[in-house]
Amino acid sequence: MQAIKSILYYLNPIARLGNKNYSLFFPTFTTIAIAIAIELYANILLKSPSAVGLPAIFFAVALVIYFSFRDGIKGGTIVAFIVVIYYLYLISELHYKGAQLTSGVDTTIALGSIYFFLAGVIGWLRQTIDGFIEREADERKRLQIILQQLPVGILITDSEGRITQGNKQAEIILGIKIPIGFKVGSRNLVPSIHNGKPFNPNHTPLLQVLQTTKPVVKKEFLLQRSDGKTVDLEVSAAPIQNKAGKTIAAALIFSDITRQKEIEARKDDFVNMASHELKTPLTSMKLYIDVLHERIKPFQDGKTIHILSKVKNQTQNLQDLVNDLLDVSRLQTGKLSFKKERIRLDTLISDTLEQLKGASGKQKIIFEKKRPLYIDGDAFRIYQVITNLIGNAIKYSGGKGDIIVTLTLNQHRAVVGVQDYGIGIDKSHQKKIFDRLYQVTDTEEKTFPGFGMGLYISKEIIKKHKGKIWVESEKGKGSIFYFTLPLSK
Ligand code: ADP
């Protein structure tokens, strides 16, 4: 069976496409053998030497086409060359003379030219196709090597979600041999946890990508491997589309971020501990400063009182910073608790603005479109968000223009807006400013003190209240920060 297959492969020029082992021996041998066969057929079987004419032309055309397609230009040319020699031999063997000889030589030249032309064109076609195939194969090999050497795990599926490839790193991270042909979605390759819950394999990023064609970016999973190890994974997935835009495959790219997570957790622990340790002495300091303030009042020593109020302000700033640090670390560890009470939002905003009056200097904070709206939530945390947005509006407008706060209603949601006419925020930063510790570091923004925690805390607080927060802004013209909260039922 194998032998038959090998012979068929050897003879079939189409099966050999991409195989550049062109033979010279095979076309030479076959052509000479067929020429001898024709000679024997005409001389011995038919006993008429002139009967070779037609078979000699027929076989020559077939051999040139076949061998130029099987063995390229060289294969076709060698056949054409042998055929021409054979024709010349026939002319001499048949003892042509005069007009017969001239016509025989002319025919040989004409046919020979056609054979060489055919050998050239078909042989060139064959060699070009082989070149393309080879280049494609090289490209694929190069991609394979890159894929295997990448420091991230990669799984590739076909359009149905069946795994077609995986690299070495994928096996190392997952701790299993990649099951080629496995259909994703039926079960998890390795049991894992996502957002604190066992992960439903039906929602695997690979399936999501195949169904929606939208890439999935940096989702985190906790793998529970069969060897008992747990591994933090960061996973992204992307569809692979053909020129017509049809999804033909999907790729999953993942890396082991366990170590990174450990360092982050240690850092959070440290910040949490340090802020706790700072909180108590700061509270006592503030109390002592107040006592000192009261005791010094009767002496009417203006300079000392001024210095003391500066100390008090700075202590307050330090305390705000420590509180922010504590909130961030509690948010990270999921330990920030929220009360749920019925709040009249317009009153809460008015009260907050009343408290902030002193901080805005000459700038007026105007509360517009007031209306009585009730929400359910934690009044202190909402107060914190409003204070932060107004604090930023004051800070980043440098005294320019008023600050306008609005409260409106949109589809059963309260919408709070805080508008300033300050430095504004470029589009490229508008989403990122809500990330933890993100600050715009352009020259202008660098002059303002801050740590990039306020908006992150605000976003998390609003998220916990099932609301949304975003900014609309134009660089140089000012910003409006909005947040929404569902109304109380
Ligand atoms: P911080 O103000 O302490 O740096 P935030 O989280 O409150 O931190 O804000 C993050 C960043 O967003 C700021 O560093 C600033 O660049 C930008 N930003 C926030 N509010 C405004 C605003 N009203 N106008 C212009 N830029 C702002």
C-alpha cells in the first residue's frame, strides 16, 4: 500500500507541488524509452519505418507538457532536446532527399521551437508555484518558532472553537498537555475562578471572541491546577479574520501574573499598615493643635495664631491623604464597607457645598437645577465623591470662572454634574484618570499637587452604588464630571 502511494506520489506532478526535487534522469530515461518503443512498434510490429510520424509527435507533446510540469524548465527542456535529436535521427534513417529533406528539417525546427517554448512556459509556471509554496511554508515555520518561543501562553482555535495549536509556555502555565481538537466551552481546561466565583466555561474569552468578534483585554483568572498549585492568569483574546472580514480562528494569550500579584498584595498590606499607624498620631496631633489654639487665643499673638492655623491646615491635608490611602487599600482588598440609607441628594449636595465654601476662595460654587431626588446609599461616601469632584474643579481651574453643580433626572437616575472652566483634560487621558494612581503628567498638570487617588475612589464608590461616572472635557476650556445614581424605589 505504502509502495503504491510512493509510486503515485512520484508520478503525480500535482501531488509534488512544492517539492523542488526536480529530476533530470526520469525525463531523460522515459523519453529515450518511449522513442525506442515507438521505433520497435513501427519497425517490428508494423514493419513500416515511416509509421513513426504520428506517435512521435503525440508522445513528444505529452512528454514535454508532463515533464515540464513535473520537473520544471530543465525537465521539459531535456525532453524537447531528446525529441529533436530523435526527429533528426528519423530523417537520416528514412534517407530523405531534396524537397523531402528540407520539409523534414523545417518541420523538426518548427516542432522543436514549440516544444522548447512549452517547456519554458510550463516549467516556469511550475517553478513559480513551487516558489510561492516554499515562501508560505517558510513563513509558517518562522511563525511556529516565534509562537513556541514567546514568553506568554498561546492557544489557537478554529472558527468552531476547537483547539488547533498551543505553545510550550501554555503547557507550562496550565500544567497540562494541550488537547488538540478540544472544543472550548464544554468544560474548563483547568478549573478556575473569576471575580471570586467558579468560572463558567461557557463564558470563556475564546468563545466570546468567536461570537462577538470583539477582542477581550486583560481579564484576570485564578487557576486551580490539578497539581495543587494556584496560578493568577491575565488573559486576552482576539479574533483572527480573513481578508473578507470573516472570523476564521481565535487566539488566547495569557501570562502568569502570580508573582506580580504577590508583590502588589504585599505593597497594599504595607500601605494599609502604614496608614493605620499614621492615623492615630495624626488624630491626636489635630486635637493637641486645637487645644493649643484655644490656649493661645487670650494672648492675642497674631503671628503664632497664624503659624498654628498653617500647621492645622497641613495636618488636615496629611489626614486627608492618609484617609485616601486607607480607602484605596480597603477597596483593593474589598474591605470598604457601605451603608444603605435613604438620602435626599439635593440636600446632601447643598450641605456639602456649604462646607466647601471656604475652600473655593473668590470662585463661586453655584448649585443649579436643584430638585428633590432620593437615592439609597452611603451619605458619607457620596459626600466624599462630591467633595473630591469640587476639590479637583477648584484645584484645576486656578481661580478661573465659577464652578457649577447641577442635579437633574434622566430615566430614573439622578445625574450630578460638576463643571469648571479650568485647564481641561485631553481626550487621550479622559478614561485613564479614573484608574488607580493615574495622573496626567503634562507640564501644566505637573504643577498641581496630588496622588491620583481621588477619582479612583470616586469611581469605585459610584460603582458600588450601581451608578456611572465619566467626564466630558476639552483641553484648555474646562471639564464637566458627571455621575449617576439610581433613584430610591
Ligand atoms: P489628583 O487630583 O490627586 O491627582 P485625581 O484622581 O482626583 O487625583 O485626578 C486624577 C487626574 O485627573 C489629575 O491628576 C488631573 O490630571 C486630572 N483631573 C481631575 N480633575 C480634573 C479637572 N477638573 N480638570 C482637569 N484635570 C483634572
